[in-house]
Amino acid sequence: MAFRLFFIDYFGNQLSGSTRLADIFTALITGFKFDSAMSGVFLVLPFLSMALLLPLRAFKIIAAIRYVFSTLFFVVNLLLCVITITYFQEYNQQFNHFVIEALYDDQSAIASTIIGQYYPSVSLLIYFCWLGFSLFLLRFIHKNVTAPAFIRQIENPGLKIGLALLAFIVLVVATRGSLSTRPAMRKWAEVTADTFLNKTIITPARSLVYAIKDYRALQQHGDNNPFTGEQDILTVAQHAFGDHAGSGQLTDYLKKQAGGAVIDTPEHIFLVVMESYDAWPLQQQYAPLHLTDQVKALASQGLHFKHFLPASSSTMNSLSSILSGIPFTGVNVSQRGAVGGPSISSVFTTMEKLGYQTNFFYGGLASWQNIGNYVKNQGVDNLYTAAHAGGKSSAGVWGIDDDQLFDLVLEKISGQKKSFSVVMTTTYHGPFSMDVLSRGYPYRDNSDYPEEIKALDDGSIDANTLGHLWFADQAVGDFVRRAQENWPSSLFALTGDHYGRRYFHAKPSLYEISAVPFILYGQGITPDLISTEVAGNHLDMLPTILELIAPKGFSYFSFGDALQHKTVNDFTFANQKIMSTQDLWTIPKGGRIPTGVKDSHGERERGQQKTLSLAVDNYENMMGLAWYYIMEGAQLIKG
């Protein structure tokens, strides 16, 4: 409880302006149920040992067991409490699947980022001070506090049994965290209308347990699909795509045909996936900062899709979806997807059918998240990483600087006649140690901001961090200019891998913590070529490009849809998100948006609720099919 109060106070600027003391009290009471449940877990074995050893009068052993488990409780829970503060600063969540995926990440880069950005020595000092004080109190209680005299003097066997049963009932209630039929569980934890307050309710330890359970459930084979349950997968495919004459192959449902090229065939196509490049910095209210002038200039001359969702909230998961064409379902594919051949919807094999040589450029190393083996398995012709550019950067621990990466792209492409390249940048990533001032960045600190920006600034993000966004923007803008000078017919597609988890103020909107841009620029791309008032996601990028350049009748496979074929009323989805041109929803665990929950513009109309319900059904069907394809393959009929 004390930690929860500290947590709410420490991140208090995230509380909604409409939140009342009654809401905080409700959150604290609900959180206490989870505290009780966690404490109960550590009491189970001491209680059982007491029940078994008390008749033997083994009092010292009972006391020792109780002391060991009490110590373990403080060691574990205090450590998780301290860690979750830093974790929340980065991910705006308590522990989730990123904790598990970190095991597959670059450990040295993660360590360097933590040391350079979050000063763990301070956290460790706080932890040991907190732990020392807690253990001092524990030792004092252990030595000086005993059971009340009237309990020790009870001789009546019936009273003793009754007291033991009462203690057992109290333990059960404590471990369940509830006196009612409902134990303390995640699905009943969000008891307030304040999103931040709800995040404080579940304990760090319980959050970690849920993260591990969720991750394991999504990685397991079996008939129990986490999205569609025990529904017949063939029936799911038919509901999502139509009957297709009862085909038992998922590939038949994913097959599409291009309507015919509408621009001249580009000599080179560049799909640039920019690290943490989310949509909010492109909004007009932040224009005086001039952080994204280069990308905004490209967007104004080409096509800028603003209602656009990333496949996931992390780099590898989004990148794997972009490259494979498969929605991210929570399954870590960096290991699983590195064997078995490319997916039917791979961007590389699809573009090779159009005669393009395929390349993948990454500013880090091929060993990161097993990315080298993964892209090779997806059918890429050429793989280039930081190692091909000397592996040295000005400061970044995650790879070479973006300008070095783009120099490498220009160098390697110059010898190719017709190419399709995916470029993954790295600069806009912690620990943000590049000297951006020496590169021309104008803001030494937040006090240097223009006056109209100072009114928006609450210190949530520092000027140095935004300087790395500015540099990433400068680098990609310079690259596009140089590439277009060399190959005028080139087509450029730009997007962010995920939202950046860093915002200009402490209370970003759901759009600001969800959306990334998608921009098309190049010869023949004009602002009126396609309506941009449609909602899309990462899986729609390849179909959109194909419908611009592919000959009529060209066959391809995709979970996504070309943006040319969408209307203003269509929904799009990504992992746990649904978006329209008017609204955006988060899908909670369990896949259902509760009736009566407010969306970003107030209460939903009844008719819209029905339409949204259909969109959620489609989300579950598509995600269920994607999970099945990853885990079981394309054959929908078992036998």
C-alpha cells in the first residue's frame, strides 16, 4: 500500500483532471486486495509448516521458516517495486511482455541504455536502504513480538481447533484477496475511469506473473487458440474472408490480385522503418519546434496517412510483421520465424516476383533479436548491418548513426538496377548520448524552446531526447534528397516501427500513444492520388505499394488491404488496438470492449457499438488466423 501511494504521487502528473479522491480511494482498496493476495502466497508454506510441526513442539524450526519467508517476501517485492518505477518510466506500464522479450535482446545494449539513461545506482541505493529498514523491523518483531497471552493459555481442544480453522480461513481469504466469490484478478482490476490509476492497482509481482503467463500462453501449440478459443479454424477463415468453396488452405483466403499499375515502375523502392518515430511530433501544435520538418515536407508533397497503427509496440515485433506480412499476435518470432522458409506473404519474395532485388539494411548488428537469420529466412537477397559500415557510431549503443546507415544504403544500391530495400534505423533510441548540438540542433535545454511551445511543456521529455528525433528527421530527409537525385523514379515509403513511449506532456491522448505515420513520396505520387482519410496499419503498406506498381492480375498474399480499396468508414486493427478515421479503441485482455466504456469522444452511439462489435469480431478472427498460421501452418483442416 505504501508503495502504491508513492507510485501515484511520483507519477501524479498522469492523473486525469477529473479524478476525485473517491477514485483514488477505490484504487487503493482494490490494490489492497492484490497486496493481500501476494502476502498470502508467502504465508502458505509457513502456515503449513506450523500445522505440521506444532504438535512436535518444533518451535524454533517454525520460527526459522517464518523468518526466512518473511525475509524472502521483502527481498523479492521491494526489488520488484524499485524496478517497476524505472520500467514504468520507459514503457508507461508495469511489467508486461517486454520483460520476457528482453531475454532475446542485446543484453549489453540494454545494460548500457539503463546505465546511461536511468542511473540504476540510485535505484539500488534506495532498494538497499529500504530493504535494510524493512529487515531491521522484521528482526525486531521476530525477537520481541509473541502471540497474545490469552491465546498461549488456551487449553480447550475445541477452542484450539476453532482458532486453527479461523486462522486457515483468514489465510484463504488473504490469499484470494477477497471475501466474495471473486478473487483478486486482472479482469476485475480496472475499477476507475482513470487509465493511469488503474495501472497502479496490480502489484509489481502480480504484473510479472501475468506477463509470464500471457507470454507462455501465446507461445504454446494446441487447439485452444488465444483469440478464437475452440472455434473451428476453417469456420473462422470463412467468417473473415468468405467461403472460398470450403478451401482448407489459408493461402487461398489471403490471395489477392492487383488492379494494375497507376504510376511508372520505380527503379528503386525504399521502405524506411524509423525507430520510435510516432505520429504526435508531426501534429501542428508542435510545429514551432521544427523537429520533423523534413518528413513533413515529404508528406506535404506526397501522401500522408495519419490514421495509422503500428503492428505492435516494439521494434522486432513490428518489423517481423512488416517483413512477414503476418499480424503480431504476441508470439515472439525472432527465434520461431528464423526457420522453415518465408511466409506466403513475405515482402521480399513478393517483390522478387516483380523483378526486384531485395535488401535489408539495419543500423545495428545481425545478432540483435536473431534479426539476421530471420530476414534471411524471409527470403531477402542481401543483408547489410552496422558491421558493413565499420560498426562505429558517434555514441549510440544500438548501432551506427542514421546518417551512416543511409550512406551505406546509397553505396550498396548504386550497383543494383532494380531494388526493393527495407531500412531499419536506430538513432531515436535510448540512452540518447549523441552530441546533437554539434550536429546543429538548436535547443540546449527546454528553456530554449519557442514561447508558444513552453506553454505546452511540462518537463515530461527533455530537449536532448527530442534532439535525437530531430537528427533522425534530418538524416532521412537528406537521404531521400540524395537518392532522388541519383534515381529520380524512386518510390519512398516511411513509417515508424512503433509509438515512441515518450511524449511532450504527461497526459497524451490515446492517439498520441498509439499512432505512427505512413508516408508515400516519389515520382507520380501526388496528394490527390489516393484518399488519405482512411485508417490503416503496417500490414496495409505492401498491398498499397503493389496496387501502385504491379501489373493487372499480379497475384500476391496479404493479411492487409491496399489503402486504395478502403473507405472512410472502414476499421483497421493492430495488436490490442482498433482504429477508424474518427476514433480509436484499446482492446483489453479478453478481447471485449465493455459496454458503457467511453471512447476518445464520449459515449458511443448504440449503432456505433454494434458496428464496433463486428470490428472486434473481425479483429479476433484475423488475429486468431495469424496465430494459427505461425503456430500450425496454412493447413486449416486437420486429419
